[in-house]
Amino acid sequence: MTTPPALLIAGHGTRDESSTEALRTLVRVLGERRPGIPVAGGFFGAAQGPLPLAEAVDGLVARGVTRLAVIPLLLAPTGPVPEALSAVLEQAAQRHPGLAHACDAPLGPHPKLLDVLERRLDEALGGGARRPEDRARTTVLLVGRGTADAQANAEVVRAARLLWEGRGFAAVETAFLSRTGPDVPAGLDRCRAQAAAAGAGSGGRIVVLPYFFFPGALLERLRMQTEGWAEAHPGTEVLGAGVLGTPAELTEVVMERYHATVAGDPLLSDATCDCRTAARDAPGAGER
């Protein structure tokens, strides 16, 4: 029997061990859910980082894999990420002649991931999140990594708009940790102004929501900036939400994208795993 295309999960560079462990867990869960599909994952874009993507590719090839469906674990393009990922895959093809691959687009803002973001907000707010009037006085600050690429930053703004629609929050503003504005303090200022305009007084309540999958240096930087702003504005309640993490919805989105990638590429779609049918029947297929 022909080995089906492997699922290769490509995370963007990190040296954080908790992020590495989260990716290992995601790979393990996906492998358990679909034991007939070879699954591996690794990080690219960080020199001498843990769990290199190149080693993940080599391990799949050693298992007899000749085709890769690559799913970037990204919510939006981040700077030179496409070139960095392409370079890793091209080098792998040079090491392993005959190795074919197809690469999907970033995952966000997928409706299922927006639902996870809403759940992270609920967790930060506690039981009050279930009261419409409680949400109505809450402003959300969605914080992305930030890049010099305007199109990538626009994807974070689009996610904020989709998160706001129909969920009852006063507003969802955006901020970025680097390379572009508004930065986190400026974003919090905008949230405070929104709260005042909505009649919540000079304070109101703000939830800072990180728009990335894993904890690590980015989350620590965000916490430090948030705490500094909150100390300077004691009349405003500021809460911090958790990262997306690796919930069940993420495994569903990744598998959906895997099937669509395999079905849409002629080098991969002759697999014996009936990926065309799976892509057609997957919930939300075609929502990109």
C-alpha cells in the first residue's frame, strides 16, 4: 500500500521549551486521531532552536514518506516567514531527491479558532462573561506579533473584526508587539477611550488577548507592557487572557487543511487515503 502524504506541522521559530512541548503534544494527538497518516512537526526560523523542522522532515523520510502536506502553524504571515519556510523545504528536497511537498496558507482567522479566542475571553472574565451587560462594558485588545508586511498586519485587524461581530463586546481593538503600530500601550489607550465613549466611565474593563498559539517570550513581553500600563491607570480594570494553545479545535482545523491541501495538489492527491472525499466532507471545507 502506498504511504499517504505526511502531515508536517511547521511552527515559527522559538527557543521556548513550553512551546516545544505544546507542538509535540499536538503532533501526538493528531497521530492518535489519524494513525494511518504519518505526522511530524518542528520549528523553522530560529537558529539552533529546539525541534528543528528539517529534522522532522528527515524523520518522515526515514519512515518511507515521499510526499508532504505542510501546514504552517501561523495565524497570519509574519515578516519573511514564507521565504524562510520555503528555504527549509527546498533544502529538504535537495537532501531527499523525489520528495514532493505542498504548503498551505496560515490558519487564521478560522471560525473555529475565533471560537477558541472567545473561550479564552470567557475564561479571563469568569462567570460574568455570560451576562450580556457584562460583555457590553468590556473592550478587548487583540495583540499580534507585528511585522513590516502591511498585509500580514491587516490579517490581525480582520481577525479582530470577526471576533467582535455578534459577540457583544463593546469593541475589539488591535495592537502589535513589534515592527508596527499601535503598540500595546497605545492600544490600551484606545480601549480606555472606547470604554469612556460607551459610558463605562473613565475606567471600564479591558481584556488583553494574545493572538498567538504558544506561551514564551512574546507572552512575557506582552504581560510586562500590560502590567506597566495598568499601574499607570489604576482606574481601569485590565485582565489578561491565555494564548490559543492546542485545543481540540486546532486539531480539527489542521486536519481540515491537510485534506484540502492533499486534494488540491496533483503531486499529492493520488494518495490512497481518500483525501478528496475527506476534503469535500470536512466541516468548513473551503472556508479560507
